Amino acid sequence: MKRLLLAVALTAACSATNASVPGPEVDEAASHLGGDTTVFDDSASAFSFSARNLTGEHHEAYALGASFFRRAWVIAPATIEGNDGLGPTYNALACATCHTRGGRGAPPVDDAPFVGLLLRLSVPGVDAHGGPLAEPTYGTQLNTRSILGVPREGVPVVSYTEITGHYADGETYALRAPSYAVESLGFGPLATGTMISPRIAPAMLGLGLLEAIADETLMANADPDDRDGDGISGRVNHVWNELETRASLGRFGWKANQPTVRQQTASAFLGDIGITSPIYAYDSCPSPQLECQKAPSGGTRNAPELSQEKLDAATVYASTVAVPARRELTSPLTRQGNALFAQARCSRCHTPRVETGDFPSLPELSRQTIRPFTDLLLHDMGDALGDGRPDFEATGNEWRTPPLWGIGLVSVVSKHTFFMHDGRARGLGE
């Protein structure tokens, strides 16, 4: 990230005086960030299109999945069958609450409630599969809302310390260092040693393309011991795959703690909305939360609230949101930025180009040349950006390289410019 900030800063500092500095030759195909799936749109709906090469069958599944993504779930039992099961504790009524128009979430402004930013919880140790060990009273995610008759778990709050400094040319910059706490806890204090990690809802772009990258490709790019001596040591995260009941390579989430779009989708339905599925069939009600355990449910172990058909459609939707095209490729400033990006070695982690492998479940994503600007690997970002909370093999200081596609449209789609895993950065410069 320091290298990325350096490139941004150099671009800003040099644009007025060195605008004629040549950048690399521009390949027009580089505008197709998602290969054949790419959409050419820069409006507020830019993150709301299906992959452009979807077939009829998958396009229908996309539309159905999009309806579940936008649906506001209600408390069970409800007169509309299949639309109930909210909670008992939850963070949002719908996926689209946090991923507005498919975009990024944002941290709260002033004293506003948390929407699109959640807190992960765990205590020292690991669970049976090597993942984070749940906080015994509140589980692995703080739920800020609840249905009638069930206490909410707590109210998260954040405060910031302003850190100032100067670039090499003397220009002043300011950064924010956040501090998190939980107030009004519904079931007593957090366990001693509880670790808290904030996570912003990411944009819903090109997820299936990232899953379609072959394991061998990810492993070939990993260099955990910095064998080539370039000072960069990315590594994979091995995480639990619920469907295959074995460890798999992590690809999704800020610490690459989910192996597939399907599992990520089911996990979000349960953790964020309280909706059970064939993968996670039971509500998240830790043993001390008796009211939660006694609350009515919209499903059973054999007939969860999100049926297999609905989960299939939601997975197709989450896998095939189109990546918007890159813009202004031939402008002098863009070419200069390309050169600085390469000089600062940002591309060593934010990989500019990769080929997807065979992906039988969605053949439209197979054998695509994509430009995600990520290696999907974990990198140690230092104490200042660490959350102190391990997640499978990811340490408290390690984060997955986030894809860079779509970041130029965040202000248009999401109406803000907050970046990084917790939204602390108020713009790309920070």
C-alpha cells in the first residue's frame, strides 16, 4: 500500500511539471478489465450490469439472484412464503443495504449508525478448522440489530486520531487512525482478549472471474519467503471449504478467508441478515443468547430460509456482476500514471493481467484475459494497518491485495471516496 500511495503522490506532484513524461504504449484491449464480460458504462449504475457475455440460462439466474440481493427480508412467520427468516440478530435487511448499487460500503460519519461496516470478533485460539475462535457470547460477528423480543448485541463506535506528515516535495498530507469499541452490550462484557476487526463491504465486481483463476496460477505468484529478494512476500491463505470439507485456497474477503463465491454468499446471508442456507443451516445464536435461540425461524435444517435454488441464483448473480471498462487510456496523465505505477512496483502485488482457467459452472468466465490488479495474496501491511486478529493463516498484519477495478467510479456509484478495509482513507491520496 505504501507503494500505491507513492505512485498516487508522484502522479499528483509531477502532473503539472512533467506532463510530457512518456508512459508505456497503451494496448486498447487493456480497457477490457473483465475480458469479454466487461461493460462500458460510467454512470451510477456501472456496478449493476451482468457480464456482457452471459448466456440466456445464466442471464435468467442472474436476474433472479439480483432480486434476492435487493430483497428486504422480514421476520418469520410471514404471509409471503420464502421471504421471511430475518435475524434473530442481524446487521441489515438486505444485501443491497450495505452494497448500495453493488458498490462499496462506507464508515459512519459523525454519530451515524454503522451501515456497510461491520466488526468481526474472536478470542485467542482457533476453531476446529483452523479459523478464528468465536467470542463465546457474541460469536464471530457483532450484530447491531435484532427482531422484536431479542436483545441486540451491541452498538459499535469509532473514533479517529489525525496523523499528519509531509511528502518529499513538502506537501502536507493527513491520515486517520481509527479506534473501535462496542457500547450497550446486550449480554455482558466481551471476553478478555477479544480481538475486533472492522470490515467494509466491498464492491460486487468480477468475483466469479477471480474464482476462475486456477489454483496453480495463484500458487505460482506466491513468494512467502521472498526467494527473489525483491522485498515482497505474498502468500496464500488456506481456509476451510464447507462444501468440500477440506482446506482450500482463500480468495474472497479482506483477509482471503473465503474460498468460493458460493460460500462467501451463504456466509454473508447468515452473518449479515440472519438467513440460513444449505451451507449454514442454523441461526447464529451463541449459547448465552437464550432469546435468540427461542425466536421463530423461517426454515429448518432440511428446508433453510434460503433454498438451494435461491442460493444457486444468488451465487450466479454475485459471480457475474460485470467489471466496468477502464477509461481515458490514451490521456497523457493516464500514461504517466502507468509509468509511475510500474516504477514504484505497485504491479508486483496489484497484478495487471492474468488468465482465468476452465470454469465449468460458468463457462462464460473461462479462459478470459482479465486485468484485476490483484494477486489475491496476503501481504504484511505493518502494524499501523494491522487489526491484530488472525484469520486462518492470515496474521493480524496481513491483508489480501484488493482488486483495483472500479475504484475510479466509487464516487459516482457509492457517493463517497472512503477506501481501505475499514474506510479510514478519505480518498485515493490517503
